[in-house]
Amino acid sequence: MTTFVALGDSITVGMGDPAPGGGWRGWAALLAGALPEPEMHNLATLGALAADVERLQLPAAGPPRPDAGAQVLTMRLPDPGQMFGLPGALARPLARRMRAVNAAVDEVARRHGTVHLDAACDPATYERRYWSVDRLHPNERGHRLMACRFHALLAASGYPVGPGPDPEPSSPPPTRLAEIGWMATKGTAWLIRRSRDLVPALVGLAVREWLAGGPDDDGRDGAGRDRAGQDGAGQDSAGREPANLNVLSRPSGNLQHHKRLPLARLKVWNRSSDRNEQTKPHGGSELRARP
């Protein structure tokens, strides 16, 4: 049996991929269906931040299980400025921030040997056909793409997997009228909520860059330094910048959990059911996904 525990935000919840019986399905459920004897536990929540994953979702995953190992899945996130087609004044600082986050996740993946999906450099990631109308959440085709990519990485790493998920959608895409209706209701509500934190932060980044003279298009100034003062001498042989792990979350002890990832053996239960609390420990393997 393979116990699959998914942690994250609305993308891991499955938003953008309606389940046939109602609710959301998403990449995690699609991937779990391609694993041997899967037992799926999706602990992701809408709007979750890194601190929420640490403080709420990780404890809900339960204490370590002594009879099974864990394979952790992680993912590099795409450049939102490129996806939204933002003007350069907003896109450049946002891209630099995302590069810093991805560098931190890269370091965690390298240190702990996770199965690491590079969605940031996958050209398909930026194709419009893989995204919902809000361009924040994958549609069914996009969720299937993520599931297929992770399935291929697991197979290449020697993890036992079954036949891969079907990359083609099983349901017709939403109509244009349905997309407009969604944006006019739920999309507008999200924008109002995030306008209190995301929009001011993004504008602040743009203003600080403008006051500092602004870097060129690759996020560096004319001397080859980013705005933190890092020059090319600080890169490794692959041209990557040293990771600042503090970008993952506010100072909350979150990184202590990353340091324990190699020992992340789990006994888990579903938040909406205590069914598994009554289940005796059994042999098998486990996956923990944290994109």
C-alpha cells in the first residue's frame, strides 16, 4: 500500500479541476491513482501559507511510522509576472522574489533528496491552455500535466508506479459564460482579499526598485549584481545564486521541519474522518507531497 499525503494550498486542494461528484480533484488525486494500492490524504487548504503547512498540516499528518519510509515531492514555482503578462516595473521584482523562493526550495530539495519538479523552466507551464480563467490555478489539463510530470520523475527515480495519468481531460472545458460568472463572483472575492496584502507588497517592491534606479531585464543591474548586492562570484558552477532559506516563511521555526524531512515517516489520518485512527499499522511505503 502507498499512503499519499498532500500538503499545500488551493493548487494542491485541486481548485480548477472539478471532481465528477462535486468538489475538487486535482493533480495530487490524479497522481495517487497511478500509485500501487494508493491511500490518499489531502490535507491542503485554500489560501494556505508556508506557516499554515508547518503549524497545521504537518501535525495533522500524524507521528512517524516505524515500518515505512517516505519520499517527499517538491516543486519550483513558475514566474507569475510572465504568466499574468505584467508590465516590467511589476514583473521584474516579482520574478526576482520568485527566484529567491525557488532557490530556497532547490536547496531543500538538494539537501534532502526530494523528487523535485521544475515547473518554472517547463515551457508547457506558461501555455494558456493549462490554466483556469484566473491564471492562478491549473485547469483539468494543467492538473493532469503536473500529475504526469511527477509520475515520470517518480518512475525515473526507481519508485514503483503504475500506468501514468491520462494527460487528456476527461470533462469538457467550462463555457465562456461559466468562466465569466466565476470571475465575477469568486474571482472578484479573491482579488478583494488579496488586495490587502499582495497588491501593496507588489507595488512596494516596484517603488523600491524605481527609487534604486532599477535593474535590467534579467533582474540585475549593469554591474551584474542583483539588488541585494550579489555578484557573479557568489554563484555556483551552474550559475545559481546561494539560497536564502528565510524567504520560505516568517521566522517561525518552519525550517526545522525541512531538516527532518529525511525521517518523515508518517502515520496519517484524514482531517474529515477518523477512519484511519482505528487502522492498525501496516507495511508499505509513503509519499509526502509539498509543492
